[in-house]
Amino acid sequence: MVAQILFIAITLAALVLFSYNLRKVIRNIRLGRSENRSDQPQKRLMTMLKVAFGQTKMFFRPVPALLHLVVYAGFVIINIEVLEIMIDGIFGTHRIFGGLGLFYNALIGSFEFLALGVWLGCAIFLIRRNLIKLRRFSGVEMTSWPRSDANLILISEILLMTAFLTMNAADAKLQTIGASHYISAGTFPVSQYLQGFLPASESALIALERGCWWFHIIGIFCFLNYLPYSKHFHILFAFPNTYFSNLEPKGEFTNMASVTNEVKAMLDPSFTPPETEAGRFGAKDVNDLTWINLMNAYTCTECGRCTSVCPANITGKLLSPRKIMMDTRDRMEQVGRNIDKTGTGFDDGKSLLDTHISREEIWACTSCNACTQACPINIDPLAIITELRRYAVMEESQSPASINTMLGNIENNGAPWKYAPADRFNWAEES
């Protein structure tokens, strides 16, 4: 009874803490402006199933894609057993689903093979990050914390899978010697090879099995509450992120309604623009971005695929699309902490533009959309860069000389070039 009460208390504490942190994350996302992404629900659902569940965009790099699929599927499917652990923990039973017979045996056997796959996959990922040191895992934004975050999760998953297989091995050995409470249930195709390394006495086996059982479930609760502080939040956010992702053709920029209405009024004097609240052109801080942009920032996996294909970054310029997303998330968290301390309306004198993201970064972007195309979960760094540029040009009139020249030519000549419209076909006559 003491163990059951302790289990229930730990479970409730873990769920309450996760709910508290999740509400903070949702509050931070809601700092952004509203945007309607409820159109085309069928197409959005298919996008989510294909990109988030099917992980189709991962397979442009087949080796890490296969490893990621094994780790992801294994970790998720193995945690189906958490349902049995929860029931056993609350009611004091042991392998409550053992009565399912052959189906249960097949289920536990498949869990063991998946656990082995997760263990090997995480080990290979650790080698790729720390021994091979792939280039896309480095960069100015990849400070000690992002690197430690990835390693911590991989090591945690290895430990959890080790505990799972050791628990099963001890359980199987206890079943063999006929220990009370340990019913005959499950097949153990992988953990059977660990039994030779386990103690022979029943008391030591029970202590080992119970220790691994508690380590496994408490480890899962710790993992759950670590997610809001980690890039691994994409485990949860990848699904809404892909569902609400941009369905418009790549490279199609959004028009600001206020500007569109002004142009319509200039072209048609009878047009009466609808009344709208005065707003800022573009974005200077996170509250000027949309909630979609902010959810993108929380969903970023920091995998570096976007940066590795960015032509600006490849040619040595300062821009890194991954850094854009990480900086947006950092600023959002900073604003959230300010709200927790002082309430809304507090101005800390900082902003996303200039404090976190420099002007050089946003103007290095070629708007090619390579980063958006490469992202395995449809994150759109270009949308944030575009809004920061809009603010610089339309609110501050600050942009590089080449941009100012182009805008002046468009205003005076109706084209980016310095020639008058009447002279545009001179080249044809000269040839």
C-alpha cells in the first residue's frame, strides 16, 4: 500500500508540473499576433500524417532518417507499456495484461527488439555528435547548452532502455524460479541474454527488478517534464506545427492588409478601407510575429538541416536559419519570464531585432526558401526574417544602399533598374 500511495503521488506531481510548464509555453506562443490557419483541414491533416507521422522529409538523408525512425517509433511504442505500469503501480498488480496470452507475449517480444533498436540508434547518434562531429551540429548558436541538451536526452534514452531490458531479464528469471507475485507472462528474446549477468538469489533479483521498474517510470516522468526546457519539445509540437504549416506555394509572400487597403484606395477613390487597429509594419519583437512563428520556434529540433543548405551560410555570411529560430525562442522565453516577474507591459529595453538577431543576418538572406524546404517539420525561418526586414524598411527606413536604390527605382521607374520605362527596349534596337 505504501508503494501504491508513493506511485500515485509521484504520478500526480509529474502531471501537475508538466501542465504548469505547458501552460507557460502556450502563454508564450499566444504573445504572437493572431493568424487564421483553419482552412483546408483535409489537406492539413494529410500534411501532418505525411510529414510528422511519416517523417517523409527526413529521408532526404536516409541514414539518419532510418535511425531517427527506429528511435522515435521504438520509444513511442515501448511507452505503450506505461499503461500497464500505471495500472500495476496504482493497484499493486504485476503484469496486469499478462492474461492476454500469446498476444501479450508477442507484444513484449516486439518491445524488446524495439528497445534494442533505440539503444543502438542513440549510441550511433552519440558517436555522430561527439566523435565524428558532423559539421551541421556545430555553429555559433550551438553553445554548450544545445550540445549538452542533445547528449543528455540520448544518454537518458539509453539508460531507460537498459533499465527496461534489465527489468525484463530479472522478471523472466524470477518467473523461472517460481517467485511469488511474478506470474508467467511475456517472451524475452533480447533480455534473455542478460540473465547470466544477474544475481541468483530471489531477494536480489526482486530488488533489481523493482529498482529498474521504478527507474523506468520515474525516468519517463522526468523526461516528460524536461521537454519544455529542451529542443525535444518537437516530440509533441511536430504534429500541430505540421498541421498549421503554410500550405501556400514556396516563395509566395504575404501582403499586409493595411498596405493593400491603401493601394486599393489610391487606385479606386470609391473604395472605403475597413477600419482596423493601428499596428506595426513588420516585426521588431516576438509579440509582432504571429503565433505560428512562435510555435515554429518551440518546435525547432536544432538539427541544422536548414543552415547546412543555406547559400548565405555556405558562402561564409553571418546568417544561420537555425540561429534565427533559436534566438526567437530565447527572446520569447525572456519575455515570458518578464511577465512572470512583473506582469504584462514591462519593457526590458531589449528586442528580437538588434538584441538577438543582427541587421547583417536578416539582409544576408537570399529568400531562396532552401531552409524551409529542408526542415523535416515544416518550420519557416524565412517568415520571421521577412517580418524583421519589413520593420527595418517600413518603420525605420533603414536598409542597405542596394535595397534603397532598388526601392527608389521601383518608385520612379516602375522597375528595379535605373532606366526610364521608355528606354527599356533600347537594347533590342541596338542589337
